Amino acid sequence: MKYSKKVFFFLLILGLAYFTTYFSMYEYSKERSSSCFDCSYQGDIFISSLFSSIILMMIFILLKRLIKKEIVVFFFIVAYLIIISFNNYNIFVDRVSSWTSFSLKGELIGVFSNSYLYLIVSSSIVLVITKFLKL
């Protein structure tokens, strides 16, 4: 994979991670963070998206080196969905669940009911872009 494709792909993953987390959890953007009272919603999402994108890029490069088939994209999308769902879960716990009493089941329902549509759209974009760039 060429260097410019890797950089473009990283920026795309960063943008999609930010987009997905931002709009999935936007309902809770006005809530106060329990871990940092002065932290902004956008700052929390940017940091989590940046770390997620770095981890996802390392996973993609590792998968490309270990597996030389088309199934790499499938494994990458599964990893993408898991990591971005974890971002959404962390935002939900930090801004909503920590202030009230939620069970784990209630937290997961709250997260996935808000984010399933955005996860489907962003993972579809990842699929199309990987095919378009021939990654």
C-alpha cells in the first residue's frame, strides 16, 4: 500500500470515527462529563476518535501483512464496529450512566439504540473506500 493511500485512509477513518461518535451520542452532548467537568463534548470525541483511528490503522496494516485475501476488509470492518461502539459506550457511561443507575444491559441498549444507523453508514463507507482504493 502506498504511503499516500495509508495517510488518506487514516484521515478517512479518523473522520468517520469522529462523525459516527459525534452524531451517535449527540443527544448527550449537553450533559456534564463525570471524569472531567471542564472537558467539551467535541474534545472528548476527538481524543477517543484519534486513539481509535491509530489502533484501527495498526490493525489494518497487521491484517494486510498476515492475510493476503479479500477477507481482510471484513475483519477490519468488524474491528471498526467494535472499537467505535466502545467509543460510544465510553461517552454514554461518562456523560449519562455515571450520573444515574444503569445496568450493563441498559447501557448497551442506550448505546446501540442511538448508534446503529451511524455504524451501518460509516462501515458501508469504509467498505466502499477500501474497494475504491484497492487497499
